[in-house]
Amino acid sequence: MISTITDSVMAGMTVTVEGHRDILGLWIGDGGEGAKYWLQVLTEIKNRGAADVPMLVCDGLTGLPDAVNTVWPATIVQPVSFTSTLTKSDRVPPFAIQTPPAA
């Protein structure tokens, strides 16, 4: 039997001052989006060696700004809207989507 899972997956990514990109981790969204959940996630990241986070970009996740400022008080939180960007693809007219040629 096939079932659908509706939990979200949060991805933590970083770009170092040298320009290197890395994935910090993936977290299944079973803990909600409150400050308590994010404090746990960010403390885990800090304990793994992230001594400083100058800027954090997030998609309006509730509780995240408070949690990040508890773990790293000097961090600048920049909210953006990833969701609206991702959902705009459903507004692309069908004729604009190219199908791959038949093999």
C-alpha cells in the first residue's frame, strides 16, 4: 500500500566566508516551527562547530529568529519568501513547458 507523508523537511545550508557551500543537515518537520524546536536544531549545529553565524536567511519560520538570536546573538535574520517562488511554477502555462523528445 502506498501512503503519503505530509511532514516537511527543513534543510540547513551554509556558505562560508571563503564561498564554500555545505549542507548542515536535514530535519523532518515533526517538531513544529516554534522557538523551542529551532533552539534544539541550532544548538546541535553550534555543538558541531558552527561558532558564528553572521546572517541567517529563512522563509518566515516562526520561532527561528528568536532561537537564532539566543544561540548566536549577533546574527542578522533576513526573511525571504521561498514558498512564493516555488509555487509560481503552477502558474506556467502548459504550452511553455517543453517535453523531452521521444527516444
